[in-house]
Amino acid sequence: MVFERFSTKEVDLFCFLHSKEAPTEAEWAKVIRVYQDYDASTRDGLKRFRCLAVSDGGGLNAEMRGDLKKFFAGRIAKSVIVSDSSVIRGMVTAASWFNPGMRAHGTKEMGQALHYLDVQNEQGLVMALLASMQDDIGGSATLRNIKAIRAA
């Protein structure tokens, strides 16, 4: 798993790219630390916070999902996980119980995902960022599918 932050005038988007493997404990600890630092620095109740995760099937374990529940603490933050994995999409449904702003989309719905996250005008930049991240995880089948669909 790799992630980068992308900011516009309106939002701060955390972009994640997951392989088929779950994040390691060290990777996840870094994510939580970055989220906590972000939350402490903005103090806006996560109004600008957005999250986009593109996953080949790697997802969060129960402990990691608990960390997210604790972090959000009843606050709603717009988040989208893009994956064609039914397991991942099921996990997102369960996670949406503690963050109703969380949604799952398939690869054919990337445009809808970006619109929901309020970055529809930055599609090219977001896709370029995701593409630049994929070398760090050995490529992404999901990202290749999104590109093929968008090119068609």
C-alpha cells in the first residue's frame, strides 16, 4: 500500500493504492499518524478531508478498521474505495456504518467516485498521481482497468 496527499482550494484528498495484500502494521501506523497530524493541524472536523483508495483486493483487517472507527469518532468524512473485489466492497459497506460518508465504487464508476469526493475537475491530476504511485507496489490491475475503461 502506498499513499499521497493531494490538495485543492476546497479539499485535501488522501489517495491510496492497494495491491492484493493488506497494509503492513508499519504502513498502517504511518497512515494513522498522518491522519492524526492532519486532524490536529486543521481543526475543522474533517470538512476538507477526502479519501480515495484504489484496491486490487488488499484491505484493512479488523484492528485497522477499529483504528479508523476511533479516528473518525462519529464524524463523517467523504471516502471512496474503488475496487471490483466483492470482499472489499463488503468491508466498505460494514465500515460505512461508522462513517456514513464512505462509499464503494467499481472501476467503471471512477468518474462518480471523483465527483462524490469533489475533485471531478482534477480528474487528470488525480489519475496521474495514482499512476505515479503504482511502481511502488508493483503495478495495479485495478488502475489498469480504470484507464482502459476511461480510454474506451
